[in-house]
Amino acid sequence: MPFEELDDEDRGQPVSPEEIPGTRLDPHRASAAGAYGAVWGSRDTNRHDRHVAAALAEIFGESEMRDVVQQNRAMQGRALATLAGEGHDQFLDIGPAHPAEPFLHEIVCRHRPNALFGYVDHEKVVVAHARVFLASPRVRAWEGDLRDIDTILNGPPFKSFLRANQPVVVVLGAILHFILDDQMVADIIAKLRQRLAVGSVVIITHATPDDIPEDKLARALEVYERNVVRLRLRTRRELADLLSECAMWGPGIAPTYAWRAEIEETMPLLDGPHLLSVVADLHAE
């Protein structure tokens, strides 16, 4: 069924391209976390979030869009299970969006029961929802903005919970494409490398224009910019350049559905939407 276009009054106030919306629970506009949750099927969304999800589904297909978010979570789960299995016991997910099962900390705890897992998000509603589900002293959630990574790494919540002199696994799942400035992204990765102990690892998933028909890509970007915020999609080459001082794990940069996936897993069409993914040691040898 075609989605119903919102008029200017219903769409809410314009949002600056330099802002990620949703720092408050606002029923009058879509948010980045809300739109993602609506694609996932979460009930913790408003009609503006669902409008964005319906518009994207009309462009790419509802099952294809649902597959994007499910494969994003599945890739992160595989990476975290691998890292926890290899002995990592400190994890920090920055920008997790609305909680959805399977929770990433639960995946980690299956392999490393004593692991510490922190969730950080700039959206108050995301943090509030996360705290409802995180009934464990080894899991915490607090507010923080990735664009101010210094405050996250130097703030009391981080320092009182995680050991800065031990390796930390940082998850940046589907968040860097909300930062338009390439230099800011490079600085964030550089500061993670400078501030975190040797042995720390970053898990990244990122929206990409690669292999997507130009007409569908243009329509999707217009929907998102008009209703939520501008996106900065990056190619494999651009993502590789941002990680030039890190050591990528095999298979390097790959679609989320292909990163160390089992053969029997569903493989999306090559011209469908997907996210790129990569796991990298922050400190190259």
C-alpha cells in the first residue's frame, strides 16, 4: 500500500542537517532511532517514524528494508560473539537505537558472563528504554553524543564502569553516516585509538551507495533528509580511508550479510539496500 505523504504542518519543524534529531521524545517528528525502530517493527515509534519506514519500504520493498536492520544486528552479534569468545570483556555500544532482541549484551554474556557492557546514546528516550531492559549491574546505559567523544571517554559514567587501561570493544553500528563531516569521523576514530588501550577493537556498520540503483538511492535520501536528517553515505573506499591506521580483520569491509556469515543465511539482492561492515583493531601493529 502506498504511504501517505505528510504535509508540512504534520512533518514538524525543519531539522538542521548538522543535528541528529530526537534528543527528546517528540511525537511531532521522526527521529533517527525511531525511523530505524519502525523499519524493525518496534512499537516504540510515532506516526512520523512509521511514515519514513513506509516510504523506504515503497522504494526498496518492506521485506528488503526489514532485512537491512536484521542483518545489521546479526553481523554485530557475530562480531561480538567472536570477540567475547576470544577473551574481550569490556564493550561500549555508542548509538544503539531502540532496544530490540537479541540484546547485544546478552550475546556477549553467553560467551563471557562476567563482561561489562555499556550503552551510550544521545537520545534520552533510547537511554530510558535501555535502562528498562538492562537489569544487571554489569550492564549500564547513559547519555552521550558520539560527536563529543571526549566527553564520553572522559566522563564519570565511562571511568567508573570500564577500565581504561584494558582493551574495550566499541560498537559504532549504523551511526557514522549521520555525521556529514568526514574529518569529524576521522577524529572520532583517532581519539578512540589514542584514548583506549592497545588491543581495543571497533565494530562499524555504515550505510553505503555501493550497488544501489541511482534512482532508488536519490529517492531514499530525499525521504530521509526531508523527514529526519541528511545522511552521508560512504563507499568501501571512503570507509577504508577512515580506517587507514587500523588493522582490519578478515574479510575486511563487507556487506553485513556477508561478514563471516553462514552459507545458509538469506542473501539480499545485489541491487538492494545494505550496510557495509568491518571489524578492526584500533592499533595497527
